[in-house]
Amino acid sequence: MPLPPKLFDRGLLSLRRNRAVVQKSRDDFLLAHASAEFGDRLGAINRVFEHCLAYNARNGVLKQALQASGKTGHIIAADCSAAMLAGPRTQGLLYDEEALPVAGGRLDLIASAMSLHWANDLPGALLQIRQALKPDGLFLGAMLGGDTLHELRQSLLRAESELTGGASARVAPMADVREVGGLMQRAGFTLPVVDADRLEARYDSLFHLIGDLRAMALTNIMLDRPKTATSRALFARAAEIYHEDFAHADGRIPATFHVIYLTGWAEHESQQKPLRPGSAKQRLADALGTVEHKLKE
């Protein structure tokens, strides 16, 4: 099967994540939100996962959330950014998430926070994750999807169309919940669950939003992005449009982040299995206490 076309510059992603480390004055609120959600979900599982991998090493936030759940043993931090792994709380494995350097069936838990939306081959990445898990191992993922940053996308598109008569790839395409659910099944996860959370952050201007995106290493890394510097006039016009079309009554602008959560298990004989069609021992009508009416042909 041919590989999907590459959309993202993974080398540039590493550089952007290295650069984001120096933005110590800004918190990665998306990573913090996803990590806390992972901790809550682990807390509801009556089991300890001994051998774990946490992908996204920034400030040790994800690793600390997993540890705080009380449901993890040894956790290895991992990232594609050497700078992200340089701190005393974040030392671990340096590798690209698209090439998981873990032998098959070695891990009890893999948690990937806010990174899979940059995968060129998301089906392949999910398959590698599932193969790296022990039987009955757990995968927790969080990625951006849906209509994330739709306000920014529309504002830039309209501004560029007005000023140049064209449009460039400036905000990455995002998968939706249904697509991700299908990919989880395709990768062979059992009991897959995919759900979503919509966050809205508010900013004084488009330029404050872009500052946050740079600090979180979420700026454009698409291979077909414009290779020349974007004019100030384009950003100035986009900022005007953003405010005109989306600003709240207080004058601040919203930025939508659609976080998709992925949960799945590596197959194990102890897991609950769906019944075969026609194998039910009780009629649905009996269970509901109603009368079954058959259609006449």
C-alpha cells in the first residue's frame, strides 16, 4: 500500500519545538488540559500500568499528570525536540513519533498529548503505537482536529484573497472525530473510544494569538506553506477582519481549539467481546417491556 502524501515538515517541527522551550513566560495550556484529562481517565481504571511512554516532554507536564494518577510505574518521556528533553524532569528518548523505536509488545501504556495532528501518516503512527503495546495495554491520545482555529483560517484566507487575489496554505487541515474513530479501528485497537472537547481562548488581538501559537510550537509547518516572509499588510488586514467577524462585546477575539481524545486497548483474551449477530438470548422487546409488531410484506 503506497504511503500517504507528506503534508508536514517534521524537521521544522523539531526546530519549532526547540525554539518554544525559550518561551518560559508562556504556558502550554493545551498540553496542561490534555494531561489533566489523561490523569482523570487513568484514575478511573482499576489497574497499575508498569511500563509507560509519555510523548510530549515539555516541562514534564504530561509525565507528572500520569504519575499523579497513582496508576503508573516507570514512565519514559519522549519527544522529537532535544531542547524539550534537556531539563532534569524531562530527560528521555529523542525520536520522531512517526518512527516509534520500541520493540513490539513492550509497553503497558502509551500516552501521546497534542502531537498526532502533525503526523504525515496517522494510520501508520497509530498502528505502531498499538503494536508497541503489550496485550491489554492502553493507549491515550489527544490531538487537535475539527474546526480548530477556524477563525484564524477564515481571516487569513479573506485577507490574502483581498490583497493578492489568491490563497496560500497557512492553517493546517484537521481530521474530525469520525475519521479518527475509523483510523483507531483500522489500526487494530479494541474497545476504541473517540470523543472531543472544544476550548475557547480569548486574546486582545490576532498578534497575541500568534504569539501563543509560536510558544506552543503550533505555527505552520506544512510543506506547501509560503516560503517567503508574509507581508505586514496581510497580517494587519487579517487582524481587522478577525475583529470585525468574531470579536466579543469586550473587544477580545476568540480562538477555537477542538481537542480529540483517543482511547484504545491492545487485544487480549480477557476483554469483552461483541456478540455475534443473531446470538442474543433475549428479545429487545422483552427487555424493554413492549410489544413487538412485525411488518407485513
